[in-house]
Amino acid sequence: MKITAIIASARKKGNTYKVVRQIEDIIKADYPDTDFIYYYPSEHDTNFCKGCTICITKGEHLCPHYQTVDELEKLITESDGVILASPVYVMQVSALMKNLLDHFAYRWHRPKFFNQRVITVATSAAAGFVGKDTVGYMELCAKNMGMIPSGKINVIGDEFPQSEQVRKKEESQIRKVTGAFISSLKNGKLPKPSIKDLFWFRIWQTTTRIGEKEKMADFRYWSEKGWYNSDYYYPASIDPVTGTVLKAFGAMVRNSFRHSFENHQEKTK
């Protein structure tokens, strides 16, 4: 079993690292042979995303920072589990984490990591509502790239004052989420998509066709995967009623985007 922990903190041995280290200790207590890798964005020369969108329109291989991004993508692909961990800065992820996620924007359009389980970790001065959006945002990004969410950990950094009751509650949270993470990793089954997941699939199924004429990266990828003739990214059991609703929704989406298609085609003549 291989797990990659991405720690987006400028402090290599800070609060966020300490929580991830607890997770590692819990996992290795039962699975000592687990290959646990620490990845620090601060140690890699990624530079800020330029917002050129070339990764989305033409392909990620043309990104000016492709070498670093590709190295991390390969590491994630080789892993069974991923931990996205960030300190809370001004109620959100750190700049290091945001920049990393920005560089993977193309994976929202062309999801890939369906075999990877993920948990998200945030440390702050107060936890609770302070880190709630942070762990939620990282989970949202991971899920849209294909990863399977397995839990969120939102705790106070140990350098900040906290009561014994809070400390025990947070230790329990770490153990509970790590246990669920392990169970998900051992299970290995792909989850049944929710109605929301299925609706979003239909939206992407339509929007990625905008670049059909120019054979843009999204269209090529979706065509190669056969997703234009699928109900979801992977085989999923869909009852007849839901199937009928999805077809109607898909038609509605296509009609609503027809104007965008026509405008795009007009511009590319």
C-alpha cells in the first residue's frame, strides 16, 4: 500500500506535519509495510500558475511548469491513498496548496484519479468553523479530479492553547477518520455516484464538446475514454427513473449551451 501526503506548509515540521505523522503512525501500526511518502510543494520549483489555460485547451504537457506538475501527477497515480494537508491561512488553504491545485485545474475537465482514496487535513488556531471551508475545498478539488473522499480532519495546531477535552476529541477525530481511510483503501470498490455526481457528469459531457471542431484536449480525452456514450466515468448501476431524468437533464443542458456552441463555431471559421 502506498500513500502520498502532500503537505502545503512552509514549515516542514510544523503543526500540519505533526497531524499527518499521527496518521502515518496509526496506519503503520496495522500495516507496517505501507510506503508513506511526504511531498512538500515548498521544495519544488513550480512557480505560480500563469492562468494561460493552455493545459485545458491544448494539453497539460504544454504547461510552462509541466515537469514539476507531471512528477506529482505520476506520484499520485502510483499511490493508493492521498492526503491533502494545509494550514489555514485567512480562513482558507495556504498559497502553496492553492497554487498546486490551480496547476491541476485541467484534471477537473479530464478526471483521472478514480483509484485513489483521499483525506484532507487542516490545522489552525481554532479549528471548528475556521478550518471547515479549508478541508471542504481540498476535498471538492480532489473529488472533481476523480479521487474518492474518505474523510476530513480539522484540528487545532498543538502550539495553540486547548483544553484536555478538546485535545482528546481531536485525537479521537484523527483515529476515526484514519480508520475510515484504511477501510476505504482495503475495500477498493468504486462508490456509487450520487444524483449530484450524475448531473455534473452530464454537464461536463456537454461542455467538453465545445472544442470538438478543433479537437481540443478535453474533447480528445473524453472521446478516447468513451464518455460521450456513457452514463458516468465508470460503470454504475442507474435505475430506469433516474436514467430518464438524466436524459431529460442532458437535453436541457445541451439546449442551454447551444448558443455557446454556435458562438464558438462562428469564431473558429
